[in-house]
Amino acid sequence: MADSFALSGVRVIDFGQYIAGPFAAMLLADQGADVIRIDPPGGPRHDTPANATWNRGKRSIVLDLKTAEGRATAQKLIASADVVIENFRPGVMDRLDLGAEAMCAANPALIYCSLPGFGRDDPRAGVQAWEGVLGAATGAYRPAAASKSGRPVYTVIPFSSAYGAFLSAVSITMALNARQRTGLGQHVEIPLYDATFTAASNQGIKVHNALPEPKAFEWSRQLPTKDGRWFRYFAGNKKFEHFIREIGMAKFRDEGASDEELGRHFDEIFRTRTAAEWELYCFGLGTEGQTCHSSAEWLMHPQGTGSGIIADFKDPVLGAFRGPGINVRLSETPGRVRAPRPLPDADRAAILKDLQQGRSMPAPSATGAELRAALQGVRVLDLCIILAGPTCGRTLAEFGADVIKIDSPHRNPLSSHNDINRGKRSVLLDLKTKEGLDIFMKLVDKADVILQNFRKGVAGQLGVGYEQIRKRRPDIVYCSLNTFGQFGPYADRPGHESIAQAISGMMVRYGDEKPALSPFAANDYGTGLMGAYAVALALLNRQRAGSGGKGGQHVDTALAYTATMLQSGLLQDHAGKQWDEPHGQNVLGRGPLYRMYKAADAWLFLAADGTRLKDCAALADLALKSGVELEQALEARIPGRNADEWVTDLTSAGIPAHRVVTDMVALFQSPLVKARGLTVTREHDEIGPVTTTAPGPRLSRTPVIVGRPAPKPGSDAASVLADIDMEKELDRLVRERVIVLDGIAAG
């Protein structure tokens, strides 16, 4: 039916302020949840056009939580709810008598999601974790790869808050899956600091016994074109060699040209065509390249509008505007934006009437069944490569699914294997052979979920497309992830992280005259999380549908969708819009009291309220200054002491500050990060100790797990075949090269 949503009937109470909480609740509202937003007197604390996006599809009531009456109404709302989202500092909701322990005790079916900046057991728990502070703490502002100054670079993209929102949507929906089986809710905590480590997964991974790789010419780069545009070419594509031979670059390489000469020739060749011509040329050869667009251009791009990730809306404040559409897509229970954001208190009468009438809540399970993990008993076949798709599989494994990673024996090495294939079983199966495809289909018979991230149409050519699988298993949840999505003129084009950054405006925003790559592979990892969200939604819908072959569907998301959501705080084009946010490689922040400063030994980030400067003895005499005068005074004062001394004094005075992290490997190995379980160092088959990230969400009843280290590629063939009663065929299948056990490297 037209109004059947994956989260129909789920009530969410949204106490969120600023970015992460409202963003997370929006993702749930887009999939049909009834989200009741608790606005404070005077309206949202963060007055931004982005509220037109983050608060869409919700209902609003204004409550003063500092009054007994406001708290009593909030308690009644929570008692009627399935989900609560809050992103205050640890302890704030407890002091308001609205904390997780009390509310979950009163409503055992409640899923209570907390999104503090720093976790309650983090020594920084009391620090106001503004996005700038979190960016400094997580390496988001470290100098760009091509930086000559070594200065950190500020970015307006809120990686910590966005990843907190992504992980919240995933964790809440996983908890709803668990509740569907047990009747019991739980407390979910996702500190925004912890969440950022998922975005940084490939930044600090360390294979401890690996030899340093020789430096080679970087073929993936930004290139100037005939019409003055910049073009991002990505070389990590199997058509790379064919491409450089076609354009005449291979001869310079083969003749031993220096890196400087190769760069000059590459630029000269690209200046012979316009950016649009290079796009078509690359697509025609099957390689990857994309014009670097601004965000304003992305809002007008035919792929943005054609895929639906960019859409037109009406808002009671902005009027008509263009902005982000629906991120994850479900074929049978599609999400949509059901209403514009409400004005504060617009729904008070209806919400209070709902409370008076009462609401039937799910009863706890009569059997008292316990689950060790939210996806216990769920089996996943993961056909994905590189980062986004395998991250989806890794996330499902963290929530307890049995994930079988199926790789081609013709791809060597397996890129990023040790990062994104932990917690999985590994088999190298040749799907291009008849028996390999037959084995896959037998695995399908015992599976719940299939993941693939081929370009549109490729899975069907291999015989493993959704329509082919659905005929055999109508209840399968089939997830597709790619760069551009399943719709629009670019849907069948190849791409990776940097291509999504180029088309969506991220590279132009981060660069100066020349576009630059953002500090994290955030589109890849974020798309993996959103894929897991889509799968969790579909599995929840399937549970509700019950037996009888119902409930399967095709779900999808894309890197370009994630790039849009990462920039959702900026992408509202409306009357009077000015694209004036800080950007470029020389930006240190938003203003004198929200930026980075160079101390004696390192950089620090300061996020101050001007009225609080007087509380810091070392800066009290500057309290009456403002603007450029204040900025210059701080630039002169702060170099006089070490960064940690300043951070101690500032935070003691209630002024948020943090040392700027620039070394990601050191961050991954730091005692605090290890103690919080955000990274782990473990022995891997044949290669020794490897440090990787670990999952950040904390679920009280069905905790996430880091899972076993990524296995030697192909080493689980016997156990996988045993699942389909074919273990006795292993030797023959190896002889016939249908299955491979050795020779594929863990890249």
C-alpha cells in the first residue's frame, strides 16, 4: 500500500539539538516513524536553514524541561514512545529525571538512544563537544596531503555529528529488530567522538610487520581542462592501463619520465578537452573521471535531481527550496518526506490529545527470549569490494549476523581486506563458472541478505541480480550499493569515493584554486552504514510480515547520496541563499572564538562563548575585545604556552577546547582510544599483528562485537561448503579452480 513504511507505527521522541540528534530523527522520520520533536522555549538552539531538512516530517511541541510541568509531560511522552533520541552531555537527562535508566525501567520496550559528544566514561565527558572540538580530537583538521605549510585545515562538514546520526539510525533499527523478537528495548549510547572512528577506518590501520611501500607516481589526481574546470581522475579501476595508453600517457611512463614530467604531460593532455568531454570519454572507456562541481552546481545536476537525492520542497520559513532527498531506498516500503518541518509548538494540541487517549505499547516477550546480538541467526552473503559495500557487511557482522564474504579468485589483492572484512567468513568462489554460480545459489537458499556493489546491471549479467534471486527466494533482502544510485543519467557509471566527492561539491569546498580531497573516505564508510540501515529496515519489515514468503525487497543507497547527507547542513538553496560558509585550505575556523590557534608546541581548537573569556585568568583581559582585534590578540597570546596547558585552563573555565590531532596512527594507538575499545590490535593469518578500528555503538542488551580478525582470503571454504552439505567436494572444486584457497593477498 502507498503509505506502508518500514517504520510505520514507531513513535520517536526527539530531544535532539544542533545536528546529530535532529539528523538521526530525520532519518527515522523519512522511513515512516512518527517523530515528536521537543522544542525548547524560543525554538531550536541551532537556528539554521538546515532545520528545514533535519526537522522535516516531524511534529513539534514546546516544553520547558526546567519546569516540573514540562518534565512531567516529557515523561508521559517517553512512556508512550518506542524510541527516544537525546544528544546532551552525559548526566543532563538524569538531572531532569528523564535519564535512560529510569525511563527504560518505566517502559521496558523503550529504545533510548544517547548521543553525547564524549561518552560518560570518557575523561572529557563534561566538555561541551561542539563540532569543532570533535573535529580537532579525531583528526578531521589534520593538514591535507599536499600541504606545504603543515597548518591544519578546518572543514564545515560535520563528520562527527553525521556519523553519530548514521550510527544512531543503524543501531536504533537493529534494536527494533531485537525487540521484535524479545519484546524488550535497551539503552543505546553512541558518543560522537567514538562514531568518527568509523569514518577514519582506513586512516590509522597498521599492518605492523609490513615493509614501507615505495613512493610511486599518483595517477589519481585533479587535472585542468580546456574550459578552465578541474577534473578528478581515479586510477584504481581495471580500465586504468587501457585509458593511459589511449590518451598517450603510457609511453611517457614506459620511457621512465620523472614524476614532474608525468604530471606536466598529464596536465597538457587534459587541457585538450573540456571537462564534459572528458566525462564522456572516461565513461566510454569504462574508467572513472568526474568534473569537480560546486555544491550549488550539484543541486542543479541532472544526476542529483534524476536520482531523487536532490528534490524540491516547501518550508514554512524558507518557502520554496531545493535540498537533500531520501537517502536509503526500499522497493516495497519506500520512504518519503511526508511533511515540511513544523513551526515550534505547531502540534501541541494533537500531541496532548494523543497522550490523553493513550497508546497500546508492545508487550514484553512471553517467552523471555534472550538474544546475544540483534542479528543473531541472520545470514548474509557479501559480494562487495573495496570499502562501501564490505563496510555494510562488516556492520551487519558487528550486530551479530553470520556474514560470508564471497570474493573473486581473479581479483588480487583484495583491497582493504584487513579493514573491512573482520568478523566475516571468507571464500574465493568463481561465479563465472557454472558450478560456482550453482554453489552461490545453494548459499542463497540459506541466506537472509545479499549485498552487492557492482555498477547498475552488472549483477544481472553475472546471474545474481535481484530479479534472478527473487524468483528463487522471494523473501530475500537484497542490497545494492554503488556510486550514483539506481536512477538518473549517471546510474550505470563507475565510481569510487573521490568521484562522489567531486560531483557533489566536497572537493571544491575543501580546496582553493584546485579542488582537494576531504580528510576521510566518509562517503564510502557512510554508504556502508546507510546500506546496513536499509537492510535493518527491510529485516524489520520482514519480521512484521511474518511467514509465507512475504517481506523481501530490494534496498539501495549510494556514495553520492551519502555525500549529499554529509553536506545536508549546507544544501538548502532558497531565496536569498548565500554560499558563504568557510572553505579552502587556508581556513582555520568560523571566527575568532571558533577556530584553531597555534600554541607553543601544537595547534588547539577553541570554541568559546565570548562571555566566558573572563572566566579564564590567562585570557580575561581580552574579554572586551571582538572581531579582528580579538583574533589578533589571541594569535599573539596563545603561542606563549603549550597546547595541553591551554586546554586544561580553558576547559576548567568552562570553555571547550581540544588539542588538534594530526597523526592518525598515533591516535589509533593512544591509550585512551585503546581503553575505549575504539581500536584493536590482533594477530592476522600469515601477516602478524594488525591494528584496526572497532565498533563505536554501545547497546545494553545486544552489544556490538568487533568479530574475529579478517581471515586469510579463502580460508573458510570448508565451513561455507559444510553449510550446504558440500564439504566433501572441496578438493575437487579446488582442482577445478571453482574455489581457490591460496595465492590471493590481503591488500
